[in-house]
Amino acid sequence: MDFVVLGTGDAFSSKHFGSSAVVIAPEGQVLIDAPDALMRALASASASSGVRLGPDGIDDILVTHIHGDHVNGLEAFGFWRWLEWRRTGRTLPRLHTTNQVADRLWHRLAPAMDQGGTAALSDYFELRVLPKSSPARIAGLDVRHRMGRHTVPSCGFLISDGRRTLGWSGDTTWDPGHVEWLSEADFVVHETSPAPAHTPVDYLNALPPALRAKMALIHMPDDFDAESTSIRLLTDGELVRF
Ligand SMILES: [Zn+2]
């Protein structure tokens, strides 16, 4: 399975794009979260990875939670595809998320996107709430989710193409149950940043070697000490194959 890392930064980063990725799925590209400057992040990652990435090629978006560094890019992406729909009638992108995010997402986007009260979320995205106990079928992938522990409802993902599985923690404070759930994946992307909202790297450093060996870190503060861990650090624009 291949995925391109768009960004590895935390909410305050002045050096990196926000933590997000595009999974190259059997039936399309699947965006995980939509950080600030999404268009520039896609263009930059496209140039460095050699994988063509842009709002025209992404029909499925997974959203972990509603913090701005994970959803601020939805406004530009939504308008871009709305204009494309007006020009060509092309179908809208599907937005897959938890019922907690689905309930509040439009409250967040509406002041900028409701066009004087005439437009709704469904004018920009086809909203699909992730089923609680069964996988969602998305672009040829089976996607399961689990709630982590964050300051707002936030989920992680297990994303499988039937042969390989990608684990994605989403934003979460240290949660042994979450890591245990993610550990069935062949490759685990875990966030790290200071407590209490996030997972300090010391907890991850204490995990069994076999799990650490298939783990990579994202959502790092700009002053993160690369020497503080032996776990792989992801980089903006990197293509990961596993
Ligand atoms: Zn967050």
C-alpha cells in the first residue's frame, strides 16, 4: 500500500504543513484530514513524491476531528469542487467522518460557505457517517475507526486494501487501548506532541520493539528532538510504501 504524507506539523507549526496524507487506493485517492493551505500542501507533496495530487483527483476525504489544523482546508477544497460541479456537473467529493463530527461540521463551515443561507453542506460534499461497528467501503478500501482521547471527539483509522493495513492514530493523548487496536496494522502512523491533548513520545518509546519498528511519527512540534526517539519520523511530501 502506498500513501503520500502531505504534512507532519502540529497546529502551531511555522515550518510544516498540518498532519495529513493521501492514500493511493485501488479505486482512487483518499485524503486523510484537510489542513490549512491544503492546495499548496497537495502541490508540494505532488512535486516531491512524483504522485499527481490535487483537488481534481480526490473523491474521498476522511476527517478525524474538527480542529482547524485538520479541517481548515475543507473550505477551499469544497469551493473548488463546487465550482467544478457548476461547470461540468461532476459529482461531489464524499466526506467520511464520525457522527460527532458530522453533527457539528456545518456549524463550523456555514458562516463562510452558506452563500447567504442558500447553500448547505450537501452542496459541497456528500456526507457519509462512518458505521460504528462495521467497516466502510471507500475507494476499494475497508476503513474502520476508533475514538481516541482528545479535547474534542477524534478518531483513528485502520485502512485495509485486503493485503496490507495502514493504522492512523488521529489526534489522541496516550491511550494504550488505541495503540493496541492500531497494532494489527502493517504500518502505524502515530501522532506525538505534549500532553494533555497529545501523546508524549516517551510513551511510544516504551512500546515493544516489534511495534515501534512498524511505527512512524507525525504531528510533531517544530522543536521536536529527533534524537529523543528511535521511531521513524515522517517528512512532508514523502511517499511511503509498505
Ligand atoms: Zn486536534
